[in-house]
Amino acid sequence: MLLDDGTPVPFDASAFDAGGLRLLRPGQRVRIETEGEGDGLRITLVTLQTF
């Protein structure tokens, strides 16, 4: 996953298992909320953008 500024947001298979990331299409825009830092960074909310 890349932010609008090109910054990568890495995640592993457990992120797909936990929710909606498996439904994303290439180029799909999303809003994400995160928690923690470094190796403890977690995606806590994914909202698909439909505008």
C-alpha cells in the first residue's frame, strides 16, 4: 500500500486475514488509521473511498 505521497505502508498476511484489505483493487483509494510506531505499527481502520 502506498500513501498519496508515495510513502510505502508495509503490512503482512495477517492484515489481509483481519479485514477489508483483501478486497482492494490496484489503484483503489482508501483512508487508513494507524496505531503504534515502527515494528508495532498497526492499521486499525480501512475505509474505501468512493468519490
